[in-house]
Amino acid sequence: MRGTGRGRPGGTETGTEAGTGTETRAETGTGTRVVIVGGGPVGHRVAERLRHHGHDGPVTLLDAEPGPAYHRVLLPSLLDGTLTPADLRLPDLPDVHLRHGVSAAGIDRRRRQVRTTEHDRLPYDTLVLATGARPHLPPVPGLRHASGWLVEGVTGLRSLADCARVRGDEIVVLGGGPLGVETAAALRRGGRNVTLVHPGPYPLDDRLDAAAGGLLTRHLAELGVRLELGRVAAGVLPGKLALDDEWLLAWDTLLCCTGVRPRTRLAAAAGLAVRAGVLVDGEGRTSDPAIRAVGDCTEPADSLFTGWEQAEAVARSLTGRRVPYGGGAGRRPVFRLRVPGLTLGVLGDGGAGAGDEIVTYRDQVRGRYARLALDTAGRLTSAVLVGLPQALATLTQLYETGTPLPAGRLALLLGRPAPRSGPPPALPPEAVVCRCNNVTKAALADAFAAGAREPGALADATRATTGCGSCAEEVRGLCREFAESTP
Ligand SMILES: Cc1cc2nc3c(=O)[nH]c(=O)nc-3n(C[C@H](O)[C@H](O)[C@H](O)COP(=O)(O)OP(=O)(O)OC[C@H]3O[C@@H](n4cnc5c(N)ncnc54)[C@H](O)[C@@H]3O)c2cc1C
């Protein structure tokens, strides 16, 4: 969700001078005119949080996509048939002027106006760019026509429209990163013939060691996904993909899960400071004080700052509230693969420091594997876990809170409480339980206190578990914990 570079906005812009136009109104304040460009999850969140924080000026949201905003991370669930587009819909935004199917074509910074593809001009006091990212397709010969358009049947996977382009029985997925793996598994569950082509020795080879990668490969093969590992696409012919060993794969759809690039054209054309993404500070400020940017189109000064946090920071900042986030510098990266039937998680970068103690556990027959790296105080610095759901949940909490592991490590990995290890450490209120919707334990406790006494009611109240669903067990546990501590 992030660019990786660091930097602060300012300095390199070449366009019109910021803030010197005919418009003299303040950029911030609850009554100002806000225009948001991009109705993905993060742009949608900005609008929702602005209203939440009492912004009562006009808010207009332009989105190039034709329909209502939706949960993009759940697109694979359409491909396996478990959800419909209606299930993905994000909550409605009352009091926001929504213009779906309308794009921002240009920004007149001097006049503080956005030009739209419907040839009107929208004045703003603050403009928020949430233009997201677009699939990056590899430069394989034959993938595009000479005009630059993709050949029929070739697509990325970023939108509902991309999902609708997935047709036929034979699907070739290019790229064995998280998106490629989750998509290949979903398509296979949906009954298609799927081949996953990946240049590495196993999928997710940039995150997993060989033992974990071997178990993932085995799981995908058992699902019926055909794997072409150590191969790259060399050329696209009508209905065929040529690999570098000259092997030909037939396809009805060629799905490229080969990375994304921030959509920055609008910002760059307006002369904002842009590198890989639009450069922003911790409150989403670009090099123009009247323009903020959030989400996947940005390159934040702190690369662990999530789109959700950016949206909250911008909404607070525009309504004159304190912005509590110090960025994600203290946050520890947690990755969980969303393939039903397989628990796979990586805490940290999966590597180990020089003095780290390494604990490994391997049960090849049952498909279980763990590799933990611990510092001298017994705290996790990184971990790779496969097939150990309970251990992954517990270790994620210990990792995020920086709590040393109990001595009985095998018992912890196998999900049994270690003797004399005491009760598991309680999750602190600020711990994020649902990462997809950024729901903290405190938010769940508040919802519980307000009457949401069942996991389903907690999901309705907070949206926890409605993303990838991997926090469902944790939410059930917290529900029990709240019930026990409620008189
Ligand atoms: C299948 C899938 C699984 C994912 N899983 C995860 C995950 O597990 N964890 C994670 O962190 N991230 C995940 N992501 C990435 C996540 O979806 C993005 O980080 C998130 O969507 C970013 O939201 P955004 O609003 O910044 O941008 P986007 O979702 O890209 O939305 C941008 C919107 O702006 C619109 N737009 C662009 N230009 C203009 C314009 N000029 N005028 C008007 N509208 C415009 C676009 O049409 C689009 O609707 C996943 C993505 C996919 C596709």
C-alpha cells in the first residue's frame, strides 16, 4: 500500500506558485469546500472522516469508476464466487456530493479549481488527491497493440471492471506475489484451470524461506493450481503465452499480478512534487498547502503510514483537530496470506539479526512450519509461520506489543499454554485487531459497551472481520473477554 522512498514535499515543483491565486479563503476549517479526487477505499474514508469530525462545508467526491465505492481487497472473493459486487460495497456517504464516472482532468492551482471530464470546473479550498495506483504490466512483447492498448483477454486486477474481464476456463496468472497467489487460489476454487507463472523458485520468495515456500507450493498444487516456477513470460501470441523455455501455455485470460504504480499524472501535470508517488508529510500535505494527497498515489515521508491513517490524519487536520499519529515508525509489519485452508503469516521481514536466537519447528507431513528470530531479551524480531493459526495469532500480539516470548516455545507454537508461563498478555487498547478496516481493540470495546454483544454485531458496528476475515477468531476471543469483564 506504500511507496518505499522517503522525503518531504517541496522544493522541486515547477508549476504555478502555490496559494497565490485569486482565492483567498483558508484551506482548513469545518466550513471549507473540499473536493476529493478518487473514490477508492482511502478517498471514501477521507469523506467519511471529514463528516465524522464535524466538517460541515461542501464535500464533492469525483471517481472515475462508474459505481459506488467498494472494498478493493475483496476482489478475489468475486473470482471464487463467495461474494457478489453488492457484498463489497462500502457504506453510503450521506451529505457528500458523489460524482461517479467523472474524472478530474486537470487542476488550476492558481484559481483553485478542478477541471472535470464533464467540462465543468469545481472550486475548492482544499483538494484531496486519492487517485490510487494502477496495475503495472511487464514489457512482454505482444502484450499490447502498437497503439498501446492491451490485447483482448489481458488484464491487471485492480477493479470490478478488471474482474469482469476474467473470462473463459483457462487462466494464466503472471506473478507469484501475494496478489497473484491469492488470485490464482480464488480462481481455482471457482472451478477454473489456473497456471501461475513466477520467476522465483517458489511463490512469495521475497518473503518466505525455502521451507515455508515449499509448503505454500505444495498447498497450491494440491488445490490444483499448475505452477510454472523459475520461468518468465517471453512473448504473448493470440491465446498463447510463450515462456522463456519456449513452452507455450494456452489462455482465455492472461491476468497480470505484476505490481502497481502510483497514479500521479494529475499531480505531476499540476506541478506538485512527485517522485514514485506524490510527496506528502504526515498530514498529507503536498508541496501546495491547498492540496493534500492520501493512499496509494502517495509517497509518504514514513513508508509505514497506512492509507487509513493518512485519511484520518487529513480529516483531523482539515477540521482543526490534533493529529495523534506519529506515523508508522514504531509499527511492525505483519503479513497474512488470504488463501482459505492455509494459514501463512510473516512478522517483520522474515530475516534475522546477527545475534538473534533462531527457533525452528517443522512438521512436513502436517504442513506446519515456524521459524522465529528472537533478540537477546526473547522478543520476536521476525517470524515465518505456516499451518499454525493459533501460534500466529499469539505471536502477532507478542510481536506487535514487543513482549518477550514465554520460555515454553514449543508449547506456544503448538497452541498449548506453556507451564508456568502465566496468562497470555492482554492486548493493549490501541492494538489494531482488524487490519483491513483499522479497527482497534478499544473500538471493539466501545462497540461492545454500546450493545454489540456478539461477533456479528461487533462486525456491523465496527466493520472488523469484514475485510480478509483473518481476525475473526481474535474478535470472537475479545468478545468473550469483554463479556467476562462486564458485570
Ligand atoms: C485484490 C487486492 C487485494 C489487496 N490486498 C491488500 C492487503 O491485503 N493489504 C493492503 O494493505 N492492501 C491491499 N491491496 C491494495 C489496496 O486495495 C489499496 O492499497 C487500496 O485500494 C488503496 O486505496 P486508494 O483509495 O488509495 O486507491 P485505489 O483503491 O486505487 O482507488 C483510487 C480511485 O481513484 C480513481 N481515480 C484515479 N484517477 C482519478 C481521476 N483523475 N479522477 C477521478 N478518479 C480517479 C480510480 O478510478 C480509483 O477508483 C489489495 C488490492 C487488491 C486489488
